Amino acid sequence: MVIMDQPQGSLAGAAKAEMRPSPVSAPEPAGETIVRIENLTIRYGDFSAVKNVSLDVYRNQATALIGPSGCGKSTLLRAINRMNDFVPNCQVDGRIVVRGRSIYDPGCDPVDLRRHIGMVFQKPNPFPKSIYRNVSWGAKINGYRGDMDALVEQCLRRAGLWEEVKDKLKQVALNLSGGQQQRLCIARALALQPDVLLMDEPCSALDPIATARIEDLIDQLKTDYTVVLVTHNMQQAARVSDRTAFLYMGELIEVEDTHVLFTHPRHPRTQAYITGRFG
Amino acid sequence: MTLHFVNLLDDLRRRSLRMAALVEDILNEACEALLSGDPALARRVILRDEGVDAEEVEVEKEVIRLLALYQPVGIDLRLLCAILKVNNDLERIADCAINVAERAKHLVEHPVHRTNTELRELCNVVQQILRRSVQAYGGEDLESAQAIRSGDTIVDDLYARIVQNIASEGATGPKSTAAMLDALSVAKNLERIADHATNIAEDVIFLATGQIVRHQQ
Amino acid sequence: MTSAAPSISMLYQPRLARRKACNVVFYVTGAAVCAMTVALLATLIGVVLKDGWTFLTVRFVTSFPSRIEPELAGVKPALFGSLCVVLMTGVISVPLGVGAAVYLSEYAGDSRLNRFIQLNIANLAGVPSIVYGLLGLAVFVRWLHLGSSILAGSLTMSLLVLPVIIISAREAIAAVPQSLRQAAYALGATRWQTVRAHVLPSALPGILTGVILSLSRAVGEAAPLLIVGAAAFMLSMPGSQAGGGAWNKLVAIGTDNFAVLPIQIFNWCKEPDVVFQQLAAAGIVVLLAALLAMNSVAVGIRLWHQRKRTW
């Protein structure tokens, strides 16, 4: 718990200086930046949903975006795989660099980009097809040449769903429970072996037990993937993420290691939000 | 729900502060009993310990209840943690003060020590430290908490001198070994109280900044 | 404050009996209207069946119409013509209509032009069928020199049903949840892959309903074909004079003159002799049967598709 390189004597200095957590409990020193958001502004017509946000997402970490409704966190998330392209009047300024590639450059094809950045939505949205086809379809349309059965099994295992569905792969996915459907959606995204997995409030439509399973899953997925998670549930952000970014009215107020943000937020607005004293 | 929680938190904080005032009072009376040689007062002080013990348990229960039910974060979390730790320190301080009062009953028969200026000063300093700690805690005053932390050396010096005096008195000729041991115990307990009071100041620093400054210079 | 409770409850006058009576009245009215509709249909079918009963034999659908010997008349060419027209109308209008609907709802943005086009399509759906007949006569029969052929008739009918197909297909496509498209796009699918694999299959039942409804309308239409110049009487099958291969035959059928059931029925109705009235009734029964068959095919496809989805 000792921070060795504290300036001696000056306690006021000590209090202000290092906000770094103790080396024991901290996540690995921030690794490679996999998604770099630079001065991003997103407008819908005259309305700025995201204002000049700069944020780095590190490899093999879960980064949570929190904030009140309408703070732009979902818009920010959808900017990372260019799902905002489908929104009319949506104008993006600034840059997002994913693995060294600026994704809003004219040379970047959003269809190809989305293959590398998986997405899980708020409401489980499996295709009204068989469980098998749900997982295999993405790989199929992207020209996967390997053993499809093996891929499907691997992804379902990774999503913790295999044991539950291995005997009914040909059944329609809509017969699964909500939590199972959401895990199927995660498996479906994994089939493309994405670099980053975006999750837009993945548990908001699920019961607490299903939620806990998804949270465990996110924790496991971090070893191989990078997760960016939007959540309304602050406890969830606290539980599953390594870093948390707080957005308010389109602005990034504070981004910090999660446990620091939840014990000692620097910004009064963050403090007010996480302790529920808003407005 | 948040308003409800904020009210509960506020109640708890006030309760903790009341307990701090109580402990401060006990220390003051224990020192009074010691310095004025009033065994009746010493006995009354000793009786007050039970109240502190009961209150400590109640506060701790309430902290645990709020942690379990509201899963606080940020300032709320730090406040609850600080209350819990301060609570523990206050109870320890009360115990030490009771120990001082116990010794005071015996020391009445040995007026020598009443004129012991070092002991008198130690009492004063420790009372002062506790008072300032409790004030810093009540006002969540970061600066005075930091000042208290750096002022701990005075107590250590005084304590060292008292030990030295007792040692040299023992060498020059035995007066009463029991009395000397009592005096030593009083000094030791007072020194402990100063440590706990400093801990309280450190908890105030944690409360204000989220920094754990204990064991740091 | 003790008086508050009763006084507040006094503010509510539930009038439960009255509300329930209203409910019963509506229930009875609704049931009566439904019963009337069913009764009307039953009467219609009953009357038609009674009138046409004597002619409802296999011979009726395998014989040619005849003025001289009405007892031996049949609807063979008219039935064949109707089926040909419906089939060809479907072949022409379904791909065009669904394609236009997919373009409008999936590809074209929400532009002013797009909205203008949609408004016009909605207007076209309301244009009287006889206007389409005049258009068909001018464009297909005269200008394109298709003559009074099945092809010209089918093209005219396609114009007639296209707006309805487009509108209903658009509705069906719009009803496909957005989340499904997003799921596909997020997996790196192109628009076409998304439409082909998810949107169209999900919209298929709705599209089919629209197609069947509009084609049924096409089967029953007489006015436009009358103007295009469908024959009142066909004494031979369309294209029967053509020789050679299947393709020649098909072309001959497409370009030959033709009759359809509604016009055949209309012509019989005009005759004063009671025998022709009975013939008309029998013709109506055949027409209704054809419609019913078409509808059941649609229901069948829908059921099959739903079952397929659960495999």
C-alpha cells in the first residue's frame, strides 16, 4: 500500500499528487491502445450528442461508459463501429483510430470495419433462425473457410452457452431465454474474432441471474478481447470494468481506473452522479 | 431513496461525532482524575466505558447495514469507511483513558507524580491532539488533519523523557516500584491515545482525498 | 380530516351498470354486424350455387362457350386466360413491386424525392382500374403493338396491382424490427446481404398477403381488360394455332387474343335467356373457387415458411 516516491513532508502535495492506485490491486499497467478517440464530436443536425471527446481504450480491458440518459454514451459507442452511419443527419468530426487505422477516413470501409469490431445490443436480437445459423452466418458472409462446426462450437463455448444448447443447435434461437439469447448474440459476435467487442447496455433487459452470467462472461472475455461497455447500472460498471468513463451532456467529464473513480472521483459532477445525487 | 440514504448517513455521522465528544470527555476526566488525584472521579470515569462500548457496536452495525443495503460509492463510501475506522479508534481511546483512570486511583497515594511536569504536559498535549482530531473529523478539515499528523513527534519526545526519568529514578533509589510501573503505564496509555487520535486525522485525510496515508512519512 | 375519506369517494360515480350496459350493446351490435356479413356471403354463394348448380360439372370447365348451344357451353378458354393473366401479372409485378419496396425502404434515404414518390404510389393505388385499361390500350396495345394479347392484358394488370404490392411490401418490410438489421450490419454484412438473409424472409408473410390480395383483385377485374380488348368469346384456346416447340407455343399464348372469367360472366349476364344466367352463376362459382385456391396457396406458403423458421 506504500507509495514510495511521494514527496517527503508535504502532505498537501501528497494528497494532490499521485492518484494512482496501489500497485497490488491495480490492473496491469495500461497496455496497448486499441481504440483511440481523438476530439470526437458527433452532431445530429444542430444537436451535439458527443462533444470533443478524447478517450483511449486499452487492449484486454473492459472500459465502461456511464452517464445519465442522453449523455451520448451510446452514440459514442456506436461511433466506434460506425453504426451511426445509419442515422440520418449524423455528422462526425474528429478521429477514431482503431489499430492504427482512422475509421472515418474515406479509405475505410465500414462493412470491413464492423467485421473487426463486434457489437452486442441492449435487447437480445438473435436472428429468427437456428442457433447454429445465428453463430455461423457472420462468418459465412465474411467468407470463413475453416471448419464451421468447430467455429460454432468454439464460440458457443466461449460464450458459456455450449452445454445448454449443444443438443438443439438446429432449433430456432427465439426459443431460448433472454439471457441465453444475449449470450448467443455474444457468441455470434465472437465468430468473427473481433478485436473489440462493443456492448450497449447488454444486461438491461435481463434478470439479475442472467446479468451475473453476462458479467462473468465479460470478465472472462477480457483475456482475449477488448470490451467497451455502455451501462446504466453503475454497480455493473464497477463490477466488470477496469476503466470507467463518465459522460455528461456529451462531454467526457472524467475517465479513470474504475476503483479510483468509484472511491474518489475527481470531478464533483462524477461524484454527484455515482452517489445518486444528481440534478 | 437517495435522500433517505443521505439522511441515514447524516444521522450516522452525527452519532459518530457524539461518540467522539463522549470519548473526549472521558479522556479529559481521566486526566483530571490523574492530575488532581481524585479517586472518586476516576471511578466515575471507569463506569462510563460501558456506554462507549455499546455505542461502538451500534455504530458499527449501522455502518455494515448501510454498506450492505445501499452499496455506496465515492464520498459516501469513504465516509462510511472513515466512520468505521474512527469508531474503532475512539473505542480504543476510551479503553486507554479508562486505563489511565485505573492507574489514577493508585497514583493518589504517591503525590510525587502529581508534580511530574512531563506527565502533566503529556496529558495536555494528548488532550489537545484528540480535540483537534475530533474537530478535524467533524469539519472534514483536511489541513488541520495534516497538521495533526506531523505534530505527533512532541508526544514521542515527552514519552521518551518520562521513560528516561522513571528509569533514572529507579536507579537513584527505589521509592515504589508499583508507583513507577503505574506512571509508566499511564504514559504508555497516553501515548497510545495520541496514536489513535493521529489515526483519526489520517482517516479524515482519506475521507477528503481518498488517499491512504498511514505508514507514510 | 376524518370526513375526507367519504367525501373523496363521493367524487367518484362509477355508474357501473351503465358502463356495463354500453359494453353489452357494443357486443351485440358487433356480433350482429358480423353475422350479417356472413349471412350476406352465404346468401350470395347460395343463390349462385342454386342458379349455377346444373352447369357445375367437369364438362363446364373443359368446354368452349357457345351461343348456339348454351347447354354445352363452358369456361375453358376464359379460365385458362384468367390463370395465364394472373400468372403473368404475378411474374411481372411481384419482382418489380418487391424490388421497388426494398429500394424505397432499405436503400433510398428519407429524401424529399423519396417521399414524393411514395405519395404518388399511394395515389396510384387509388386510381380507378378503367384508367389503367386506357393506359394499357394506349401504351401496350397500340404503341408497343402488342395487340389485344395476354401479354398486353398482363402488363396492364401489373400496372394496376403494382402500387398495392409496393405499399403492402413496404409495410411488411418496415415491420421488420430495426434490431435485426443492426445485428446483421454489426456482423459486417452489406445492405443486400442483410436484406436477402433477414429482412425479406421476415417480411415474406406480409409481402405474400399483399401479393395475394392484389392478384385476387386482378383476377376479378373486368374493366381494364375489356378496354385492352379481351375477347368476349374464344372458340379456340389462345395460341392453339401455333406449332413448333414449347417456346413458340408460349409466345403464341402470350400474343394471342384471350378471354377471362369476369368478362365471360359479364357477357353471359347480358343475354336475356335464363340459361345464360345459370351459366353466369356457374362461372361465378368457378371464379370464386379460383380465388379460394389462390388464397389457400398463400396461406400454405406462409405456414410452410413459419415452420421452416423453426427448424
